[in-house]
Amino acid sequence: MARIALHYLPGNSLLHRWDGRCKFFGLLMITATLIQTNISLFIFDSLLLVALFILSRFPIKELLRELKFWATFLFILFLFQVLFTPGTRFISSHWLPVTKEGLLLGGLTCWRLGLILGYAVLFTAVTRPRELRDALIWILKPIPFLPERRIGLMVSLTLRFFSRTLDQVEEVSLANKARLGDRKKNPIRKAKFLVLPILRRSILEAEEVTFALAARGYRDDLSIHFSKIPMGHLMPLFLLGGVLLTIWWIQYR
Amino acid sequence: MIQIQNLHHRYPDGTYALRGIDLHVSKGEFLLICGPNGSGKTTLLRMMSGLLKPSDGSILINGFDSIKDSLKVRQIVGMVFQDPDSQIVGETVKEDVAFGPENLGLSLKEINERVDLAIEKMGLQGLSEKPCYLLSGGEKRRLAIAGVMAMKPDVILFDEPFSHLDYPGIQEALKYMTRLHQEGHTLIVTTHDVEKVIAHIDRMAIIQKGEIQAFGHPEHLVKELPRFGVRPPCYVLLGGEKISWLE
């Protein structure tokens, strides 16, 4: 295993043991705060993320090494926002095509995306795909006419495929590099020799999984028994909800 | 030719893949690195080809450091991946074989000559315009070798070259490997299945839990294989002469 981002990492931390349904609701609450532009909530989310990473005993140093691509992507996004957002230029350096509004917008966008990525990495690291599937089925079950088992399976497979595709990108990139593919700088040529093989492999793998599911007698009409969520698992959710509401109330009262 | 000193590697999750590997491979040698699954064979090969950076230690290929002179090392060392589908990037056989020579910045004439020669040597003449995804397992393996050969490397690394191949496929792969060895290439093969290649190698190294447990002439080591989780060849189990899979 060379890559750790967006993979489940087995462990016995409190986060690993936390009920999957509670984890999912916790993630939904955090996601709700990330679609706003409230700085206090962003600061809270960031501190919470760091604390949760420590709590989950996640190898943060190794993760940071893997995030070069995302860091580059966020930096390019930041530059675009800074350079192309209309607004007031700085008086001291008027020659710079940078506006105060652009700087603020770029910073907030990158902060938000960084937090989304961070929570996605943390959630997938401490949640088994099966737990996620069961959580989805549990949530969707009360809604009539929805094939909750099929939706749950599709979401967990999508998550797995996303991670597998990233692994394939790494593997094909290495094979490309072994034949000096990194020497040519033409982006179209690079994309052709990287994207097409990965796309083809992904389609073939999806087909294989379909056959494998059918061969192993997959049925989505079987019932699943869900245990009751223990009160101890619900407490952190109430606490999180309470803190988020308090911050929001202080900000907007 | 290849000098590996005190090589260590640790995965991001903290698992040690390699611990203190020391190895010397001479020019023109055919070396087998065998060991059970997860023993560190693939990681070691990827480091030799300059694709992975070790946590500690060094690898010198013809005097070039695998990290500092990674580009030069990748010109000297070609690697055939375990899964040919990872390696095949072209739409057709010819386009895929040309991928490496194009990256070397050669002239079109030189590229075409190398591609034709590699295709001919690997017995893919009739398939040069065939889409790669329609090839059989054996043909894909031959194409992967052709893609590497077209770059004319001195050293060729084979990662589990016999996996997913049927009997004729194994014979084909082995035939081309022995031919490459006869032509003077240095070959390093990793496998847990020593049976198929034992009759053709010069030396072997047994790797387990990221450490070289034994290194030397195959005749001296084959009886030791079960101790390290590797099945010995049939001729050792049943008694008798060494048999080549090409016979």
C-alpha cells in the first residue's frame, strides 16, 4: 500500500469505534457549516479537524507528503480568484493586479476546499465502506419507494472506485515514468497516455465487479437488522450540534 | 553493475517494506529474487529502477545514484510490471512500443527501427496495428517486454513475469528472457514460483519480511526455500535432475 489518502486505515481509535451512523451525521453537520462563509465556524472546523486527526492516530506527516497534487490545485485556484476577482486594489502596490476582495475570496475558497478534503480523508480513513453503506441504508429506509440497499451499495462502491482509480493513476504514472514518460512536457500527450488507460481499466473493473456481485448472488431485497445506537455514541453528536449552534448564534444574534 | 547498500524502506502506514538490503549484481548476470507475498520484492525492484525513493541507503547502477540520477538510471534499467495493463498505454501495439523510444527523444527513423525490431523479436509482427485491449494475456506480456526492449536498456527487471500466464505463455516469456540474457542483458526476476526459472538463473536471493535471508548459487539454496515460505522446485522434492520449462 503506497497511498493512504481516501483509504480505510484499520485502527482501534475512538473514531474508528464510533457508530458509522453517528459519524455520517457528524459529517453532515460539518458539511452544513462549510457551505456558509462564517469565519468562526471555519476556525472551529479547522481546530476540530486537527483534533480528530490526532484522535484517530492518523499518520499526518505521510498524508502531507501525498497532498502535493491537491496543494498545487488549491494554489492555482487561489491565484485565479486573486487575479480575476474585481474589486479594490491595494494602495501601496497599485501595480499588482490583486484585489482585496479577490484575496479574501481566494483564501476562503481554498480554506473551504482544504477542509472538505481533510474531512473526506478522515472519514474514509476511520469508516469501513460497509459501515457507510449500512448508515445510508438506515437513513434512507424510512423513505418509501427508494431502493435504499441499492443506493447504499452504489455509494460505497463509488467511494471504493474513487480510491481504486487514484491507486491506478499512481500505478500507471509509475509505469509511464519507468519508460521516461515524464520527460515529455506536452500535456495532451501526457493526458492521452495516462487518462485513456485509466479510463479503460476503470470501465473494465466496474464490469468485473458487476459480474462478481452477480456471481456471488447479490440481492437487494433482503432485510438488514440494525442495532440501536448506544447513548454514549449519540452524546458526541449532541455536543457537536450544540457547539455549532452556539457559534452560529453568537455570530448572528 | 548494481550496488545496493543498507537499503531501508518504510510505507506511509509505518510498515517496514525493506530492512538493510545489501546486494551486488554483476553485468550480464541473471538473478532471481524470490520470497513469499509481501516480502518486499516489488518495492526492491521499483527502487532499483529509480521509481521509488528509499527511506535510507543507496542504490548505484553503473555508478549512477538511483535517486540523484533517476533519469539516467531509468534509461539503463527497464522494468516489466507485474500487471501488463498498468504498463500498456498505447492504443495499438505499435504505438505502445513507440512510447519509450519517443520519450528518449530519438529521431522518427530510429524510433521506427527500434519499434520494428522489438516487435519482431517478441513475435508480435502480425499484431502491430491491433488494439492493445484485445490482446491475450501472453501477448500483453510480450508487448510489455517489447515496450521495454525498444528502449535498449542494459538491465531488465521482471516483476512476477509468469503470473496469470498459461503453460505456453510461461514458455514464451521464459524463451524471450533467456534470449535477452544470451544477448548480454542483466536480468533480475522476482517471483515466489521459482520452479519456472530455476534452470536458467546464475544466482538467487531469498527475501523475507524485507530482509535478504540467503544469497548465492541456486544449487546451494534450493533446499532452504521452504524455511522462508517458498516452495522448492519439483526436482528437489522428487529428486532428480534440474528441468527447464523450455524443454
